[in-house]
Amino acid sequence: MSARSHIRRLLATLAAAIMLATASVQADETEITVGVYHFPPIASVDGSGQATGLLGDLLQELEHAHPTVSFQVFHTSPKRRYLDFDAGLYDVIFFESPDWGWTEKDVDITRPILADEELYVALKKDGRDSSFFDDLNKRSIVAISGYHYGFTGYETDNSVLEQKFDIEFSDSHSRNINLIKADRPSVAEVAIVSHSYLQRHLARHPEDWDKLLISSEPDQRYQLRIIARKGGAASADQMLELLAPLVDNGRYRQLVENWGLQLPAGFLTSFEAP
């Protein structure tokens, strides 16, 4: 055998070994598709299709902690997320309450991993106090289409809600707050805004502390979880196993606090990976 032939054979053997090794690594990789809709500051999707907010930071940290796991973002909407889940277009969705339309589905659900609440917001005026929110049937309301609210009994059908309330639908907390500040009572006297979003808004616009009346009692408090497809790319227990290193080293708590959010009571002291 000539030296050239020997070299060719060695190169071919080396190339085959590399291909086998690459195939082995790829076979061990797990790709998880995550459903994401506009739910700031918890989650949203930017113009390039990447997750933002707490979820965007968390997915990056999870991939860093688990090099063989990758997350793909599937952009859905508050209303469409159930149809897309049923169609198998994504495997898991982070930061959902089972009460938000998931109890009737055959899904795998983690323990609570995040907490927040939603508050009523109105324009601050002389003589107006929290009693202004006592009977929302008397108020014009602006809300986000597809969101579940306590005052509606978690109903999300716009046509049903329009029959029960003087309500307008939007897709943005920012727009809703601006409608309140515009003092157009025929359009919007009350908006419902998450505590975390409201705190971030007031930090950027401190002048609004003197403009906005905020309810002393929430519309709802929620404990948010990860919803996983049974038989999908990752179970609820597996998602908690992926989260565990970030809980143990304190990184998850740091991410949550960076976005003005809260962990459920007792989360850190009682967290154990399955």
C-alpha cells in the first residue's frame, strides 16, 4: 500500500469516527419547544423570535447549565395557546396557573415556581379611593384579550364578557395605563395590571405615582407553574430537575428578583428535585 493510500485510509477512518461521535452527542441532546405569549415582564417574544423577560433569561441559564438541552421558542397568543398546545406545536409552557384553562386538559404540571398578583388601576382624583373598585359593573374597563381575570370568573370569551361588562380589549399593559391617564371614562376607567409590570412602570415613570389610584386588594393572586405535554419532550418532573441547579446556586432567585417578581412562599426551603 502506498503512503498516499495509507493516509487516505487514515483520514477516512478519522472522519467516520468523528461522524459517529457527533451522531452520539446529537442522539443525547434534548430539544424542548416552549410556547410563549406576551405576558410582561414574565415573558414575551422579540422581533427575532427569541423569548424575553424572565423567561428569556431563564432559558439562557438552563441551556448554560445543561449543554445537551436546547429550547426552541414557539410564539403563540393568550387565546391561541390552547389550540397550539392541542395541535402539538410546543412541548411546555412556563409560568401558567392551572386555573387558566388547563384543568380540563390531560397535562403534566409542576409545583408552583413563581408568584404574582394583578391590581386594579384608575386615575387618581379628589374624593376617589379604593371603594371605586368595589363594583366593576359600574365602570368602563380595559383588559387584555385572552387573559384570565378574577372579576370575570376566569371567563375569556370576549363576546360573553362584553355582555356582562362595559369592557374594551387590548394587547398591552402600556396602552391600558395610557388610556387610564388620558381620562376618557367612556373608554376606560379601570385597567387590570400585574403587580410586577406596574412596579416596573412606576420605576420608569415615577410621576405616575401621583396620577394613578391602585387598588389595595388584588383582582387575583396566582401561583405559576410549568405545564408539560404528557409523553412530550420533557415531563414536569424533568423540567424541575433542569431547574434544580439554578435553585441550588441561587441563580433562579436572582433572576426572579431582577424582574420584580416573587417566589412562592416556602419555595426555597421546600424545593427538592424529583
